[in-house]
Amino acid sequence: MNTRDKAILADLERFRCLTRDDIAELYFAHTRHPITQTNLVLKRLRRDGHVKCATDRRKYVYFPQEQRMKPDSQKVAHFLAIADVYRRLRNAEVPRVFEVEPKLGGKGRPEPDVFAIWKASPWYIEVQRTTYTDKYMAEKLNRFEAYYNSGEWERAAWQPANKKVFPYVWIIAETGDKKYNVGVRPFPVYQASIDEMMARIKR
């Protein structure tokens, strides 16, 4: 198994699942025939028992061999949406860190979909595939605020030595133009598509 194969398997572990096209963009975009190359590699990895594949979808979805998530789980679409966020951020600048569903503590702590360091800034990203109530979103943000007030985040390994920084909270909504009433928070909360955020950063 070569270095590229190991990197593909590592990304399958990180994202939980990826489509063939995700893998083609991440690892074979520089080749003359990205899809053909991707198919050949995935066929070999599947044959050798390193990956599993859900073939009942319009686009085949690949999983790590030891993945316990069922191929028909509703979480599959959620994790693919997170992978799409990564790919789109990467097109602007490769994130220095991109952790999927990082663990920030026990019960009552926030559960962001992503922790990223991108554009030299830390982010907690919420990828919303459906529209929630303001109450539900307030409860999620309240957990971020409780975490902020705890000061535990200051001990994170990624923190700069000279200045502790609480990540921006970024809500990426995939459906509609719903803007949540986020209230007044001690940290910035952004509600923007990736295109909107990129345009804002470029200003």
C-alpha cells in the first residue's frame, strides 16, 4: 500500500465516508483521467478488503472497512455534507486543521460538526442540512457559551502561546435563507454560506 492509499484510508476514517467524486477531487485532480484513476484505486482497495462500498446510491459511497455506520443511515448525507465543506474550503486555502465532530468534553459541552483552522483563524462549524427552530439553535449556542465561560478552551493544544482565542462559530445552512436569532454572545457567530464567507474575507 502506497502513501496515497494510506492518505485515502485516513480521510475515510476522518470523514466517515466519501463519494468516488470526493476522492477523485482530493487525490486525482492533477491526473489526466481523474475518474478512471480513482476507480482503479478504489477497486483495488475494495478487493483487498480495505474499504466498503454502498452501491445502492446514485453515487457510490465508500467507507472504512471497520466503519460501523450503516450504509443507509441518515448520517451518511450529513458526513458527505461535511466533506463537501472541506473540499470547498480547500479550494480557497487548505485548512491547517479540520477535525470532524471533535470531542470538547462530556455532557453539556458543545458538539460542533467541525473544528477547523482556516485562513489563520479557528472555527467551530455547524453544517445544517435542515432548518431548526430558534429555540433549538439557542440551546446549541448556549452550550458554546457555557464552554466559553468555563475557560477550558484556553488549554487546547492548538492555542497560540501568546494569546488565547475562542473560535468563531460559523453556521452553514444548506437549505433556505433562514437566519437564526442567535442573541448576544461573547464570541462571534456567523450565519453565511461558504461563498458569502469567502466574499467577506476577501474584502
